[in-house]
Amino acid sequence: MLCGERGEAGLDLCRACRHDLPVIDCACLRCAIPLPASHRHHGLCGPCQRQPPAFERCLAPFAYQAPLDHLLQDLKFNRRLALARTLGQLMAQWLAGQAPPLPGRLMPVPLHPARLRERGFNQSLELARPIARRLGLPLDIHGCQRLRNTPPQAGLSARQRHGNLKGAFGVKGTMAGHVAIIDDVMTTGDTVQELARTLRKAGAERVDVWVCARAGSV
Ligand SMILES: [Zn+2]
Ligand SMILES: [Zn+2]
């Protein structure tokens, strides 16, 4: 996947490249933002202490740094779909090791139909497939829809960002139980927060977020 060497352990990635991936050593227990090792016993980042997010817990194996940032951009914008299989497998292996409370369903962040037509696939769904297989969890791809095709959050003020996503998602019928949202990267967290709020309002009892990479640091 990176250097062209043979992959190992059923992955499209050689041992050396795998060891070079930017794993997160110490993260906020709520939002997974990388924390300095000195915070290890503290647990929560400042923003989560002040105002806990709408989701229960975000889990992220990797920091959004080289080469993960390039890989995720390549997947999304250059349609390197094969990357999703490997990155999803890496997420699944890591999650299995973390042994988190397992949700009743996985919900990839839905794309608006216009965006889906343009891109040809939903990267979150493609990442979710290997996770669903490995952990034996059902994928929910119809229970929630993207109702509005919102512009990217980057470059907007905090106020604009909030308004931008209001009513972005709609649940068909009702939700129940424990849901894990799957996304490629979490940056501001606005999108998954809005989706988590929508799912909770529709009846989900607990919402977690599982992403491939977490951007930002404290
Ligand atoms: Zn390699
Ligand atoms: Zn946090």
C-alpha cells in the first residue's frame, strides 16, 4: 500500500510500513484527541471536561498525520478504494484489541446522494465493511440519510459551523440500543456530533464513534 513491498498478515502493507503508522499513544477518553503523555492519568481533554460531546466515546487507532492523511485523501479523492479495505482491516484489528463495548449496529456517516454520485462510493461505508465482518456486527446503511448537501466545515467560524450542519441528517423511523458511527477522519467533530445528536433524539441509548484517524492535538 505504501512502499510496494509484499504485505503480510493478510494486509496490503509490509511490516516496516505498518510500524511506521502514526498510532496514538495517549488520547482523551471521550473524543480521542491525542494528549501529551503527561495527561495519561487525567483522561479528558479540556473541551470534553467543559462540555462533554453528544457521543459516549470516540475510538481512533491513528493520528491524522503522514502517511495516514495522504492515504485517506487518496482514498476519497483519487478513488483508491483498495485502501479502504486495508485501513478498515487495521481499524478492525485495533478495535478487537481494545475490546470496547460492542454496539448493536455500525452506522457509516451517510453521504448526500449528490455527493455519492460524484464520488461513486462512501468511504465511511467502505471502511466499515471489514469492521462489520471482523467483529460480526450488522451494518446499517439505510436507517439514516444525509438530507442536506452541506459545504465542508473547514474554514467556517464556530457559529457558521453549527448552522451549517443543523438538520443535515434524518433518521427513518426510530433508533434503539447502542450505535457506533464509522467515519474516516475526525477533525472538528462537528459532523459526528450532529449525527450522534440526531441518533440520540431518534431513540438510540448510546452512540460511539469509531474513526480511522483523529486530527488535532492538545
Ligand atoms: Zn512497506
Ligand atoms: Zn476530549
